[in-house]
Amino acid sequence: MSDQQALENDLLTVLKSSLKNCQLVVTEEQQQQLIRYVLLMHKWNKAYNLTSVRDPQQMVIKHIVDSIVVAPFLDKTHYIDVGTGPGLPGIPLAIMCPDKHFILLDSLGKRVRFMKQVAYELKIDNIDPVQSRVEDFVPNVEIDGVLSRAFASLKDMLHWCQHLVDSHGVFLALKGQLPTDELKELPLGFILQETIKLDVPGLEGERHIVKIKKQSVG
């Protein structure tokens, strides 16, 4: 068995072990795709510095499981992942939700090149990696939801991303501890819809989704 095959088997074991402790249904094919994504991230990370997480086993928990637990809360079709970095949480969510479409937005060309390579190698056809600053990006489809993971404070996220959705869309900020101070500073015109506590097996610390909507005018 090659070193690469041995590593792939080890990572699959970590993923399967974590999935035992959560309610997600992840097919064998999806598990294979998620692990191949980790292997590509690990390979490219040496030259491209895509993520500060260096250990691929840690990537499985901190990047993959931490992303896919969001899948059950995506009930619409078109999402944009702002400040996606190497494609987090957008690529794991695209693998989990093949019926949904994800625009993956990042300002760094090397990250966008990496995501395009992932799409090509893993045959993921429901992502659209785009190099742009978020404030300059104009979507050509109606966006149902804006995802952000470790992108900015809620106030900054809403400021930079407010043009991406109308009052039908939702902002989904993926946070660690519930950001109670940030919630007190929501800009005018935005309302907190709900906060959801996530259970991420194997991950220390809390995880929350903060759902925010624009107030409809009139």
C-alpha cells in the first residue's frame, strides 16, 4: 500500500468515526470526495499556504466536519460563500448538497486556482470559484443565502455583503461562541432571525450559526 493510500484510509477512519456521533447522512461516495479534497488541500498547502491547519487529520475535523454540519440548514438553492479561502465551507457543502449551487468568492488568485483544480479533479459541477473583493462582486443570479466562516464581525459582514441579497435572502454567519456583543451592534435594517447551536463531533469549543435577514421595506 502506498503512503498516499495509507493516509487516505487513515483520514476516512477519522471521518467515519466523527460521523458516528452526528445525525448527518453522508454516502460512501461523498466521504471519498471529502477526503480527496483534504488530500488536495494538504498537497497544495505546502506551496500555496491555503490554511494554517497543517495536519490532514485535523483538517478532517476542523474543516470538513465543521463545514458539513451546516448542510441540514440550507433550505434554498443559490448560495455565495464569501471569503471562502480554499473553499470552506462551500466545497464540503457542495459535495453534501449536489442539488444546490455555490459561488465561492475569494480575493486571492492562488486560492481560486486551487478551487478550480478541486472542481476539475473531483468533478464537482455545482461550484463557481470567483476571484473578487466582496464589495465589487455583482451576482448574475438571485442569491438565497450568504455564507461566511471566520470572515469578519457581523457588522462588517453585513456592511460588505448587503448588496448580495434582498429581503428574501438570508445571511448565515458561522461563528464559534455566540457573539452576543456583535449581535447588539447589528446595523439598522437587519434583524436576527435565529441562532443555532451546532454539534461538531471531535471539535473543542462551541459552534453556532447566526441567521440574519434584511427587513423588508414597506
